[in-house]
Amino acid sequence: MLTSMTGFGQAREERDGLNCSVEVRSVNNRFLKVVSKLPDSHGSLELDIEKAVKEKIGRGTVYITFHLRRLACESTYQINTEVLRVYLGQLADLGVDRSQIVGSLLTLPGVVNEPTEEKDPQQDWALMSETLRQALERLLNMRRDEGAAMHRELQDASGRVAGELDAIGEHATRTAEAYRNRLLERVGNLLKDRGVTVAESDLIREVSIFADRADITEEVTRLKSHLRQFDEIMRSQANVGRKLEFVVQEMHREANTIGSKANDIAISRRVVEMKNEIERIREIIQNVE
């Protein structure tokens, strides 16, 4: 089943006085690129984060944002009395009634000292990795859902290509006969007043040259083979985006060759429709993992 390269997931966990939230989003990329944003104190965990992502995701740019917050007890906060006295002194100079704004003073910079206990980031990794795992799983679920929708679109588009190709193959069998009739008509119109006839051998030789030059049997056969391979790859395991890209390149090449060789308006019109569907397929698989 196909998997999209775009998605979003988030998770939040709390344990041992630490609140951890993670947001993960991904976009398409030919390779895997992990971009982590986390507190400076936990920068040493970037390699662990990248390893965890590689176990789940094969392609795409993955943006990961960690938010960490210590849930400290009230007793761990302390009032900086020196700073508070400075504020109170300034208010006294201004003649402000300090009793009415004591609560507001506590919100001023430097009045309350928050706990600054330093911890080894590895001690937080257990909680962070679990939260990351949950966010990645939600991201993957979204990518799988979108991949299923893409699978249906690709099947429909490849089916339309196959339909156009069948019609081209059927019409191609009548191309040489149609050319022979047109040639006879044109030559007959040119020579009807001159008493000249065209030898059957000359006509056969001219038609044979045209038939050989306009023969698209080999290209039709190869394109049908590419369509079968395309369907097989879509039904295989994940991480098939690059393989599909290569197959679509070959499909486009064969369609171009058919269009350039087949000297027929009806076939040319169907080739245009076929190339339009192939281009639609190519746009979709740009987002397949």
C-alpha cells in the first residue's frame, strides 16, 4: 500500500514533574531529512530523535518540535527580596499605595526566582521518546490514509492510460490500409488525365515503407509492460516512490515515441490524452514515500 510523504501528528505526556509535548509534520523530499527543534539543554538528543524517526519513515522532510516544561512545586519558587525592595522603594518615591499592588509586584522581572535545577537530558529521554513515538504514529496514520486515496487515484489514471493504449493498438492495425487508400486516391487524382497507371509493386513498396516507419507495435507492447509493472509496484511494500518515478519516466518516453511515429490524427489525439494522464500520475507520485 502506498504511503504519502505529507502528514501531521502531535502528542502530550506528563511524568515525574515534566510535561512534554511534540508536534511532527512532514513534507515531500527525495531523501529523508530530520529537522528537530528542542530546548538548548536537550540538544544532545538530536541523534536519538533522528534514529527514532528513521525507524518509522523512509523519505520526506520531517519537522519535529519539542516543548518541555518542569512542573515544580510551590516550595521551589523563591522571592528575591533585594529586587522586591528596589521596586517598593521606587513606588514609595512615586507616592503609590503599595498595599494595593503587591500581587502585581510578583509578576515583575526578577522578583520570583524559578527553579533552575539542571538535569541530564538522558533522564528525560524515556518520556520524550514515548511522546515522540505517539506523535509519529499519528503522523503515519495520516500518511497512510492519504496514501490510500493516492492509490485509488493512480489506479484510475493508469486504467485510463491502458484504455487509450488499447484503442491506439486497435486503430494502428488499420493505419497502413488507410494510408494505402489515401495514396491510391491522391495518385489517381494526379494521373487520371495523363493516361498513366501506377504499378502494384510500386504501391506495395511505398505502403511497406510507411508501415515500417509508422509501426508502433513494439512501443505499445513496452508501454503495456510498464503499466503492469506500475500496478505490481503499487501493490508491493512501502517506500516505492522512487521505483514508480522511474517507471513513469519510461511510460512517458514510450508515449512520446508513439506520438512521433504514428502518422495518424486519431492516434495523435489519443496520445495527447494518454500523456495527460501520465503527467497526472507523475504529479501524484511526487508525494509517494
